[in-house]
Amino acid sequence: MTDTVDALILDLLQWIGPGTRAYAEVMEAWRTSCPRLPVWEEANARGLIERRHVPGSAALIALSPAGTALLRAQGRAGAPAPGRRGAGK
């Protein structure tokens, strides 16, 4: 994977943060149709994010333990997340 995609995956993880975000919000801000920048798809494939289902609620996205560990290893846990469209929490 390219350094660009790796950096963007870290941005995605940091943007999601320690809580959860609505699946629709994540898709609005991060889904891409560009095959050269598969940020969402690659983060899923690497097991860095997880979808949580709460009965009666929309799906939520959260960091997996591996995603949290990666952010910590990169020194990005707790740092302000980079801005993305639809980034309101």
C-alpha cells in the first residue's frame, strides 16, 4: 500500500476518534470511488475499524483494538483530528 493511503488511514482513525460515529456520517466524509485511494476499504480489510449495531439505532463505526493500537503506536491518539467534510461530532 502506498504511503499516501497509509497516512489517510491514520487520518480516518484519528477522525473517528475514541468514541463512535454514525455509519452514514463516515460514508459521507470518507467513501471514495477512486481505486487508488481505498481508505475506507483498506481500513476495513486491515481490521482497524468495526461496525457496531445497536437495536433501534443506525449502525455506528468505532476503532477496533488494532486501530486504537495503531494510532497510539504512531503517536496520534489524543491529537486533534484532521478536518473532513461532515466532521461534526
